[in-house]
Amino acid sequence: MGVRTGIIDKWADRTWVDYLIAVAVIGAHLATVRTTRSGDWLTWIDSSQRTDMYGAAIGAVSAIGGLSAIAIAIYTSANGERLQAVRQQRRGELRRTWRSLLQGTALACGLLLAAFSLDRDADPFSVRFVFEYAMVFAAMRFARFIWLFDQIMAVSDADLVEEGSSAVVPVRDPNWLARRRSQYDNSST
């Protein structure tokens, strides 16, 4: 096992790490802003622009959360031999990870809604840092989601195509569209 694989395995087993990484990133940014009095990029725009950005972020995070739910549906509907073995052997870990991905999406949306509702001119409550935390946390969860989905799809794909298989790949007919249009034109008259 390589160093990279070991790090990924440890990260994959510990969903709570995403919270700590987000806290560390925002803590470092907050410390930089407080000590240097620069780098606070969200104060460079006015409150209405910030709330527009918060609203757009809520939409994006929610859409990706919806895609997570679709991915879970795809995962549960796959019936390959290897994927069933993975489900049997790692059902607890998989359930916990999928659940944490959906909960993380809900948390990020909640934090974004809080930032959206609490932001005022000059940001007296510093909710811009809540927004930043939510975005870093969501990015960590999306990376985890993509990694997990890729791993599941790799197992599912392995079930579909056995090594050494001589499955024939269908050839695309370049005249298909012209024939289809011709059939449509003839049937509509």
C-alpha cells in the first residue's frame, strides 16, 4: 500500500475530518485577516452582492445534494456480484458515509441560509466567515462524494465487463439521423 492510498483510506474512514479541515482553513484565514488587516475578500463587496452570492451557493449546494441522493439510488439499484459483496462486507461504513454526505449537504445549506439571513451592511456579525466555512465544508463533502461515487462505479463497472471479455462495441451508423428525419417527414404527410 502506498502513502497516497494510506492517506485516502484514513480520510475515507473518518468523515469527521471534513469539519476539522474546514475549521483549520477558516481559522487560518480569520487569523490572517485579523493580523494583517487584509485578505477579507467578502468585505470588498456590499451586502446585497454577498446575499446574492449566498443564495447562488445555496442553490448549488442543494443541487449537488440532490445528485447525491440520485447517486444513492443508483448504488442501491445495482445488482452486480462484486457490488453485492461490497454491500455485505461494508454496509455499515457505506451507510454511515452516504448519510454523512447528505447530512453535510443539509448542514452547509443551513449555514448558508443563516449567513443569508444575518448579513447586514458592514457585516457586524461576521457571518461572511460562516459562509466561507460552509463552502469549504461543502467542498470537502463534495470531494468525498465524488471519491465514493467513483469507487462504487468502478466496482459496478467491473461487474458489467469481465476482464478478457470479447464484448462487441456497437458501431454508430452515420446515416441514422438522415433516415430518421426521412421517416418522420414521410409519416407526417
